[in-house]
Amino acid sequence: MTESKAPAAAGSADGKKSADPSANTDGPARPDLPARQRWLVLAVVSGSLFLCGIDLTVLHVAVPSLSRDLEPSPAQLLWIVDVYSLTLAALLVTCGTLGDRIGRRRMVLSGFFTFGLASAAAAFATSTAQLIAARAALGVGAAMIMASTVAIIRVVFPDDRERAVALGIWTSAHSVGATIGPLAGGLVTERWGWGAVFLINVPIIVVILAVGARVIPESRNPVPRRWDVASVALSVTGLAGVVYALKQAGEHAGLNTVIVVTGLVGGVLILAFVRRQRRLSEPLLDFTLFRDRRFTTATLCVIGCFGSYVALLFFLTQWLQQVGAYSPLRAGLALMPLAGANALGAVTAPWTASRWGNRWALTGALSLFAVAYAVIAAVGDTAHYGVLLVPLLAAGYGAGIVMTLGADSIMGAAQPERSGEAAAIQETSFELGAGLGVAVLGTVLTAVYRTGLPQVPGLSADQRARARESFAAAEDVMAQVPSETAREVLRSAQHAYDRGFTAVSVIAAMGLAGTALMAATLLRPRRGAGRTGEH
């Protein structure tokens, strides 16, 4: 959830049907809560969303030190980073439906507890498997929180104007968290180590849980939608199978029988999930919305743009630290112009849409983001940060516009009576984009690094194989060889990683350029609609 989701949220508060399908079916109207309690509820849910935003990006700058301690394989490292957003994407709609049944207060408080417990487990993880499991649990907790908070706000703030303000604050909380995540991660990693990036969540969650238990009222849908366990199982296992196969292909720089079979099985399960949703009277995700080309195009724009943006945040921090020898704090500070420009793009997006229409504003912003990625690939140099500054500002600004107008286009393409289903797909598309962006581009970087690492004289066969596993593994090899050989290993590893980052930037630029062309072609207004219809 970013600044980009504010238009959709505000729109729901200003007369459209609520983004929560059950928001208008909570039974008889309850007496208004005291003003102090209403704003305390908002502080609690916004604070929890702030932590969810931080956890999306806080780990990025801690990866090099984490890799030295836990020594994960390239595929395991990608799981550590993106299992959070993939789990969140897979469970967001499910938790919303379940919260309608058992009570949203119960769901969100359980989410707080799960998030805090998982944060502590991640902070004290002593193995890669433990950390991956803890990150997945963090995603479960975040899904429980994010799925319930919108409905809680709508129950607590019955006044349209107050609710619009509350939704704006709630939306910006996640954005601010994601923006300062790298900086916060750099500060605590440099002072206390990588585990501290998770441990800082615990005292905040304890306060949020204590206050939330006292002030959040219970609400539920008296006629809840069916919770289809089979759909949940198909979506989660299918997505996990495809992503696992993708990462293993990158780690092995090729395919084998296990990878192919796993990928095919995952694809079949996803197809079965889609077919099941089309047959159910109350589907988990309503795929009939994708019959509208504008809705489908806007969703793909959001997935592609947000995936590329999160991937840039992640890989840029690794590149600056591993190739440029930046400290965690300096790497976090280096990302601030990108994050600031993203916020500016989100704020000015409505102006660009009113000036050129959503279609051409989206196309132009996607093109700007693509050009920025291409410039980073062509002239990026960790030794000259000033050269990077302009393309980083352009990338952030373009991404901010796309994420805002893309979310608005998703909601605008759906009929008002279907805004609940559209909002669910919009939320899922952001989290799915974040997870897939790191997974896909990370696989590319891993494959390029492994195949592009030059031969270093003086290494044994085992040491050469170890150095090819990852940059952190190459650093481990450096500690086992003479200083001159160690320097050569470092230069080779930096060269290979630099090539991998360049390949990622080129592929992302091409993907964004293709998405811009798609937006220009398919986001044309419906016949008979003027420019104001270009949502």
C-alpha cells in the first residue's frame, strides 16, 4: 500500500460503495464513538500499517550483513526478502473474508500478536530456514492487519468527511513506513546488527496491541461471504510452486526435471484456482472484472510498476553496498531522493491526469520510469552518486504517478457496485507486484552473476564453486586465501554483480517500455467518452 492507493480509498469514502463488500451490511447503526476513541482507533490501525510499510523495505540495506551471518543461497536470499509480500498478497483477500465472519476486531488483534511474535522470531533467527519462516509469518500478520483496518475505519467513522480524512491518514502511514524503511534499516543495522531491524517492531506492537484491545470496537458482517478453503490452498500452493521453480532456475543457471515439474504443477494449480473462481457464486477473487480491457491493463500497469520500483529499492541497496562499499546507513540515505520523488509523483498525479488524462499521464510516467532504468544501466557508477541522482529522481517521480493513477484507473474501470471486488484486486496487485518483481529480477541477477564470475587464479575447485554461489559466498572465500588473491576475488565478484545489476536494469526498462505501450494502446476511453473518461 502506497500513496497510490489514496485516490481509491478516498473515492470509497465520497459516495462509492465501500471497498469492503460487507461495509454496508454491519447490521443496525451503532452509536457514534466518542471523538477521542475514534482517533485513538485511527492511531492504532495507522501505526500498525506504518510497521507493515517499514517491513516491506527495511530489510534491504541489512541483506549484506545478514548474508555474511546466515550464508543463504541466492534462492534462499530472495525468499527472505520477498516471502513477506508474496504471503501478504496470497492471504489479503482471504483474511478480509475471514474477518467478516469471526469479527474484524478479533482478526486485527490476532494480526498484531502474530506480527509482533514473528518480528521477535526473525530478530533472533539463527538459520536461513528460521528467518524465511519468520518472514512468512510476518506476511500472515500483515495480511490480517491490512485486511481488517479499512472496514474498522468505516465502522468507526460514520461521517463521510471524517472518514475521508481518516482513510487518507491510514493510506499515507504505509507509504511513510515504506519510504523510511531503508533509512531506518541502515541506522539500526550499522549500530546493532541486522536482527535489530525486526526487533524494533516488538515494543511498538506491544503498545498497539494494548491500546487496540481497549479502543477498537467489534464489527462483523451478519451475512458473511463463503470462505472457500480450497481456493486458498490452490492460490497459495500454485504461487509458491511457480516462484520456487523460478528461483531455482536462477540459482542453477538452468533447468532440471524437478524445476520444470514444480513450475508446471504450480501453473496448473493457478489455472485451477482461476477456473474455480469463475464457477463459484462467491469467489475469493472475481475474475470477471478482467473482461474489461481497461481494468486488466491498469492492473498490469500497477503490478509491473510497483514490482520494478520495489526491485530497484532492493537491488540498488545491494549494488551500492557490495560494489560501491557503501555502509548500510549511507545506502539508506542514498535512497531518500528516490523515495522523496515517489511521494512527489503521488501528490502531483491528479494534476497530470487533469492536464493530459489518465491514459497519457500513465503512458508518459511509465516511459519516464523506463528511461530512468535505462540510464542507470548505461551510466550508473557507484563511485559517482551524482550521476545516479537524476535518473533516481525520474524513476521515483514516474513510479509515484503510475502507482497513484493505476490504482485510480482500476477503481474507475469497475462499475460502482463492484468497487469492493475491484479494491481487493487493487490491493493484491500491489503486494503481488512487490513479491514478483524481486523474484523475477532477482533470478536474472543470480543467473548473470553465476555465469559471469571470471576465473580467479589460485582458487581450488571448491572455492571457485563457492564464490559463484553469491557475493556473500565470495566474501567468505576471500577470508580463506592470501590477500592478493582475495583482492582479485573481490574485484571479480564486484564485476559480476555489477553486470547482474545492469542486466536487471535493462530488463526492467524493457518491461516498463512494453507496459507503457500497452497503456497507450489499451487504456483508450470507451466509445462515446471524452477525455474525462480516461480513468
